[in-house]
Amino acid sequence: MMTKTETERDPRWQGVLARDLACDGAFVYAVRTSGVYCRPSCPSRKAKPQNVSFFDTPDQAEAAGFRACLRCNPRGQSSAQANAAIVAEACRIIERAEEVPRLDDLAGKVGMSPHHFHRQFKAITGLTPRAYAAAHRAGRLRAELPEAASVTDAIYAAGFNASSRFYEQSPQMLGMAPSAYRQGGRDADIRFAVGQCSLGAILVAQSGRGICAISLGDDPDALVRALQDRFPQARLTGDDADFAALVAQVVGFVEAPGIGLDLPLDIRGTAFQTRVWQALRDIPPGRTASYAEIARRIGAPRATRAVAGACAANHIAVAIPCHRVVRTDGGLSGYRWGVPRKRALLEKEAQA
């Protein structure tokens, strides 16, 4: 049996104190006074460290004479894992459905009450079931529009049963008319401006719906060309004195993250990307999360690579803070605008 000092110095003890879901499966801990062993995330009352022993596997704990906790079920799925699996199944149901399922019907199919299901779904994905369905349909529409023979064909291929229902929602889905989106932003108005900050050049662009790009780089002209490539047929308006004030607001946030940045965003992504980006926005300044943690938070624990892909697809720097996502060991991995800028942003936030 470890002494109290040894237990508290063991890094696993911090996982137990934090009830860290990321530690589940890595080890179990046993409590001598109760004769029970638990997973690190067990919600039971915390044990005294001098009564705790650590084991790599449940088999080792049982060989030492301890029995499994009935509350956290260390030999099976935790309640969090079970809920994540249920929500993942609900996502698949939504994605396969011709019509957006009613909340009561969806909850019934996964065996939960509507209220509990709604709460768990939002906690795990960051979206309500209806918002998830809308994001998934929007993703399908964006994929169909450039390839379909007509806008109407794309509307029905994306799962809309009536074009009137689609046109009611198209401004929120695309930020512009569907025909304009299909033609690379034709007739869409996008205002932009380029400024300078401590990280180099910064470009901010805004559609009729909200901020659609915040880009960082060394070459201002390259940032403008990249925006033109995204929306080759849009009307891009630069050198707007009024819009320059918005750029100054973004620059101010880069230099002093503590002031916050509350801007409407024109987020265009798949349902999965939307879930990831919402999870990123929930990471507070000065904190980081690993790609694996984000995958668990959105109910897709095996989708670490897909989370990294969603971060790489983000076009809105700092406002969607993909710079706050790091490797499991805390190391800095790739960043669309360069790892040195990622490091600088994190250092500024830590100081703030």
C-alpha cells in the first residue's frame, strides 16, 4: 500500500481528483476501506489518498481482492460512454432520415425520454438535434450544389422535400443565394480589409451573414488572392473605411485576448465540422484541449484524425480558436497559419 505522499505524487491521482474521462481505460483505482475498485471518472465520493491503490487493469484489481464498483461499471461502458454511443446512433438516424425526425420519435428510437435525450445530445455534440439535422443537410447541400445539374436537383439530393422550405433556410445555410454559391459566389457581396498585427498581416472578410474569413500570413496580397480563390465570382469590396473598424476589433482581440470577440460568424462546414468548431469555441482563453478530448466531447471518441481535419478546414482564425487544440502530450501540431503563430497566440492568452 502506498503512503499518502506517494499516492499524491502519482500522476494518476490527479486524474482521479479531476474525474478525468481521458484516464478511463488507462488504469483503475481501488479503495481499501470499501474493497471496491473504480474507473478514474467515477462520480462516487473521493477516497482518502492513503487508502488508494492503482492497478493497470480490472483483472489486477480483482486478483488483489477488490470488486468492481456498481456505479461506474469499470468492466463495461461508463454512463458517459453509453450516452455517447446513443447520441452517435441518433446522429446516424438523423443523417439517414428523409425528413428531420421529431424529438419525441428520435428519443423513443434510442430509448431515452425526450428531455434527457435533448440534454445529452446537446452536451455531447454542442448542437440540438434540430440544429445538427440542419447542419448535416446544409453540408449535403454545399456538396451537391457545385456538381448538380440545377439548384433544384441539389435541393432534392440534399434531402429537402419542398423547394419552398429550402429557400426559407438558404440564407442561414449559405450566406448568399444558392445560385450564387453554386457559381463561386456570383453576385454575392463580400467586404474585406487587411491590417497588421503582431502576428503579421491579417485579413477579415464578411458576407451578408457574418464573418466568413479571418486569415493570418506574411504576405497581404497572398491573403487577398486566397479569398478570391474561395469566392471567384463574388463582388469583393476592399479599402472600406467603415469596415476597417471591424478589422481593428479583431486585431485588438489578437493582441489582448482577454477583451473577448463577439462577432456574428458565417460558418460553412459539414455537420461534423460544425460540431468540432462549436467545441473549439467552448475552450476558454488560456486553456487547451487535445484532439482526442475534442473527439470525446462531440461523442466521436475514435474520430481524432477527423477532428484534426476539421481544425485544418477552419477559415476563421481566433474567432474559432483551433489554435487551442494540441497533441495529447501537449505539443503543438499543425496550424493553417503556422505553428509559430499558434504558439504566440497561446502565449498571449496565457499571459492574459
